[in-house]
Amino acid sequence: MKELVIFSLFVISFSQCSKNSNELPCESSSCSTHATVVDKIGLDGCGLMFELADGTLMEPERRVYVKAPSLTEDPLYHFNLKVGQTVKIDWVESKGLASICMAGSIVFITCISECEKPAN
């Protein structure tokens, strides 16, 4: 019986460690705007984009670096986008950049955090 209790505690402790540390409750995020990651690969030249609550689409600017940037220099570089993710973001519009995707404006993400999914 004692071994079963120890084993159960061991399993529970490891299951707690597997939680993604990037997930934060939206209320505690320093970013200001809620968005959902959507798949627009079916549109010519588009890929994963952010959709705001009002339906506005934004194409994230993906910069190429010789050396990986710090988290403060380019937060999106260190973030793994997944379709359906709810996030909070801040951005600046990328002026002078052209894209084949005509679904939304190109933006450079200055802050991003994942929102926890509500418990079912």
C-alpha cells in the first residue's frame, strides 16, 4: 500500500511539471490585446495569422537573424504558434514591407503570451 501511495505521488508530481510555462492567465499578461491564431495557408502567400475580436487579421513579421535575438528583441522568435491558440499581443505596424498575402497588415510583435484554456 505504501508503494502505491509513493508511486501515485511520483506520477502526480511529474504530471504537474509537464504544463507549458509559456501559458499564463490572460489577466496577468503585460500584453494588451486578445487574439486567436488562425490558419490562412489557403490564401495565396498567407500562413498563420492573428485574428482580433473584431475580425481584423494581422500577418506577423518574421525576421531573419544571424544570431538569435533575445526575448525582448523579438518575442515571436521564441514563441511556438499553433492554430486555435488564444494569445494576448502588442505590436507595431511594419511600414514599408510588402507581402503576397493581402488578408491583413504586417505587424512586428513586441509582446506575446499564451492564455490558459478554461478548464472543462
